[in-house]
Amino acid sequence: MEKQPRLLASQLFLKNSVFEVLLNGVLLTWKEIPANKKVVSGSIHHPFKVGTSHSVSVSEILAVRELDVGGGTNDDGRWQKMPQKLTEAYPYAFTVSYVERARQHRWRCSDVTFHCSDGALRQQWIQTIREQLTALTSRPKHLLVYINPYGGKQQGECIYEQKVAPLFACASISTDVIVTEHANHARDHLKTEAELKKYDGVVCVGGDGMFSEIVHGLVSRTQRDNGVDQNSPEEKLVPCSLRIGIIPAGSTDCICYATVGINDPVTSALHVIVGDSQPMDVCSVHHNNTFLRYSISLLGYGFYGDVLADSERKRWMGPARYDFSGFKTFLTHHHYEGAVSFLPATDILGTPRDKTRCRAGCFICQHNGQLYSGDSPDESKTAPDVSDREYEVGWGVVRGKFLAINAASMSCACPRSPMGLSPAAHLADGTTDLILVRKCSRFNFLRHLLRHTSKDDQFDMTFVEVHRVRRFRFTPRHCQNDSELDLRENGKQLFSQICRDHPACSCSPAYSSWNCDGEILPHAAIEVGVHCQLIKLFARGIEEQPLFEDLANPPCAL
Ligand SMILES: CCCCCCCCCCCCC/C=C/[C@@H](O)[C@H](CO)NC(=O)CCCCCCCCCCCCCCC
Ligand SMILES: Nc1ncnc2c1ncn2[C@@H]1O[C@H](COP(=O)(O)OP(=O)(O)OP(=O)(O)O)[C@@H](O)[C@H]1O
Ligand SMILES: [Ca+2]
């Protein structure tokens, strides 16, 4: 028989008033008792004050602890402003720490301290709250944390020590912390050494690149443990069981921003503590039946590939390198020729031009996710999920000259572009939005880019098309499979020589590079498949925000 949550109701002191405090297994509620109804003596009354009421979901309580009123300070050393009369009459106190929502999806840790005259009553409250927190089985108890000391503004260690570690300690989460010593340290440790059974999740402190390392480590380890060959593009991959938390300390932080709504370390730490879970699609990228990389946010050829390639040489500039290289790449205005073939997702709900957005508890992700990732018990594997009907409808092909070819598996919202590259994309629907920006004038491309910073539709332009797809391939013009790399190198040398000789000419090099979540891929010809809900994050998707906050950011158009 299921154990009934214990119900507790008491009159307790909070600040200078008496409150009716109720715990029912779902909510902790405290409501000020009007002065004329108070039954406890010794309070300092405010007879004309209207009673206030607060509610906190038990699932968002972080911790409860005793408070030593006599000592005058609480656990973290803060001075308690209690009138002496009250501390004498109600010397037993306990503090509940809980999640409080602030503006723009920010979460904060708030404390409320209740006082009573009876030590046994205090123990009963503390014990009952702790029992109800223990019953929340989705909460992590032991985490493996990787810190990239060189991501973003190189603040990773400091952010973790000052903002995150104290919250984990408060919530009784134990951690093993590894400060990485080189690139791919976290990936390789996860892939081969880490004792994953010990942990309830993996947390990375860094940016999208650091997150990508964790995904590669965990996904590769899971496939190896289950005998799945990553080199086959058709292979169904086995989903990872451990959730991943991201404490943002990078330059773009797009995965964090698009799954939480803000890149704020405290908010992310609180999502980890309450044990949130957000499934995410992962794209696998192959070249000639050889696995190259996974992508979770952006696969970009042309503009975003060139921005990244240029910005990697300017890491010393920190996050500003992207603006510098972005401006330079915009002026360069190179286009690239090739063919994009793609398999449209036709059996799903939603299109890239929808006005609705992927938000916490997204119905479209739930619906589309169930189509192929199999809720049936014998279908434990996830897939490059394509229905028979979708195969019959078949592949489309677009050939031409492109300024940019982007595949956004999620919105790619980030502080630079709060709506993202594809505002209606979904985190976990098993598709990616393929955005093709054909060669156009600099002015038109600028109009397109600018729309990423407002609510205007960046796809509503004649030279832009967008398709929601399950799989796609790109073949650059002149590509001959085996000698592609040679061609790329020779091509680059040839073109850079020509352009040096003719600085005024507007010719473009034959090849760009793929930007795969901030890493350069070594091949231009690639094949991509989406694996629906392959990983899970300690997040819940962006929560709807009150209307008044939305109206604070009116759109602008060019
Ligand atoms: C006129 C202003 C237009 C602003 C348009 C901003 C669009 C920004 C869209 C950002 C999408 C980010 C997608 C996420 C990619 C991550 O997996 C990856 C790793 O972190 N980050 C980047 O590749 C980092 C990519 C960073 C790209 C920055 C591009 C900046 C373009 C600036 C163009 C300036 C033109 C000005 C002409 C007067
Ligand atoms: N100790 C280390 N020394 C050098 N590089 C590292 C180290 N640890 C991780 N890295 C690499 O640093 C790269 C960048 O890290 P990260 O993603 O954290 O920051 P960023 O690139 O500034 O931010 P973003 O990816 O959000 O744009 C990653 O590709 C990662 O592999
Ligand atoms: Ca998706």
C-alpha cells in the first residue's frame, strides 16, 4: 500500500506574526493569521495589516535545518533580527530553504524561518519535511562535476566554488570534482575511467564546448557498453541513463539558455538540486560511414563555420571573439556551392514557422517523442527515427550557392539571440530545422541576421528556406569522396593565393567548414541523422513567464 504523506498543521511564528503553517505532502503553505484570531500569546500584533499567504511546492524545497536562536545566528552565520521577547518565548526555530522565481527565468534560493515554543514540535516539522524530501526519488545525491577553468571568461572554478558548491552542500548533495587539465580530459575520463554507477548525474561547469565533451563521453560509453557501433549512420543508439547538468561559464551557453531560459549559475544549480529532467535530441554526424561528432545545438556551414574558424584563432579575446569574427565574416560575404538532400519529417506535429514555442512540459515534444523513441517495453532503443511513410514521401534536394546552411536541433536561443536561430524548434521532438540561406546581397543578409535579435520572422525572406527534417546530407560542389581533404587543402591554398593576387575580387573559396556546436569538423561532405531524446539534462525547458515581462521587450523591424 502506498504510504500517505503526513499532514502537519501548526501555528508558528514568522518575523513578528503568527502564521498558520500547513504541510500536505505537495505544498508547504504559511498564512498570516488575522490579529483577532491569534491564539498564541506573546506576539507583537499589527491589527490593521492584511494577512499574507505563501506557498512552496515540496518539490522545490531545497533543505530544512535547525536554527540556534539562542546563539543569535543561523547556520550560515547571518544575524537573526528577532526581538528578544520573541526569542525567549519561542526559542525553537527551523529554516526552510526553497526555490523562489525572479525575473527572466532566474531562480534564487530563499529562506524562511519559523519559530515555536516546543522543541518536540520543531523536531516533528524538520523530520516530516525531510521525509517528504527523501521521497523525491528524482533528486541526485551524488554527482560527478567537471570544471573547465579556461571556458568563457575563465571564471569556471570561481563560479563553482562561490555560487554552486554551497547550494549543493545545503541540499546534502555530495560531489567528486575534477578540474580539467586539457581539452577532452572530461570526455576521455567519462568514456573510459569514470565509475558511472556511483553517480546520479554529471555536471559540467563551462560552455557549449564543455557540454559537448560530456555528451561525447557519455554517449560513446553507453554505446560501447551496449555493443552499438557508432560508425554506422543507420544504427539506433542507446539513450544515456545519467542526466547532465550545465553550470554556465562559457561564451555562448546556448544549451543552458535554451533549456532553462537564462545563463545563470545559481538557477542551473537549483534545477540540478530539484532533480529536473529534460530529454534532448542529438544529431550524429558521419562522413563516408565514419562517425565524426554529435551535435546538440547548431551544425552550421558557411557563415557560422567561417565565424568559428576565424574566432578560434582569437580565443584570447574571450566571448567578444565571436562578435569580432562575426563582423569580419559578414564583410567577407563568402558563399559556397553544393547540394543539400534531406528527409522531411512529415509524421509529426509542428513546423519551423509555428508561433508556438517549445516550453516546459512541451506537448509537441511529448507527442513526437512517443512516435518513434518507443514507449513500448521492447523498444528500449532510440533512433534516427523515420516512419515508413516518411521514407515513401522521400528525400528532397536543393542545389545552389549558399551563404549559410544551418541545422538547429533546438532553438539555439542565447544572449546574442534570445529567440534563437530557429525560434520554433523543439528540444526533444526527434527533428532538426534545416535553414538554407541562399546567396544574397550583404544588405539582405544583414536584415536576416538582425531579425535574430527581435521577434521578426527571419525565415520570411525570399532567399531563406527552412525544412523540419529527420536526416540530411550535404555534398559540396567538386567533392570527390576520397580526395575531399586534399581538394580542400589545395582549394584553400589556390583561392587564398588568387585572392591575395586580386584583393578586389569577390570570389569565394570552394569550401567552408562545419561548425558543430562550436567545434570545426574535418570534412565538408557530411550525413546527419537525429536521435530522438538520446540524452537528458537537469532542466525542465523554459517556463512560461508572466505576460508583463514579455511586453517589456517589444519587437523592432528593419
Ligand atoms: C547585426 C547583429 C546581428 C546579430 C545576429 C546574431 C545571431 C546569433 C545567432 C547565434 C546562434 C548561436 C548558436 C550556437 C552555437 C553554439 O553551438 C556554438 C558553441 O557555443 N557557438 C558559436 O558557434 C558562436 C556563434 C556566434 C555567432 C555570432 C555571430 C555574430 C554576427 C555579427 C554580425 C555583425 C554584422 C554587423 C554588420 C554591421
Ligand atoms: N583544461 C582545459 N584546457 C584547455 N581547454 C579545455 C580544458 N578543458 C576543456 N577545454 C576545452 O575548452 C573548449 C571551450 O570550452 P567551453 O565550451 O567551456 O567555453 P567557450 O568555448 O568559451 O564557450 P561556448 O562553447 O559556450 O562558446 C572546449 O572545447 C573544451 O574541450
Ligand atoms: Ca529537435
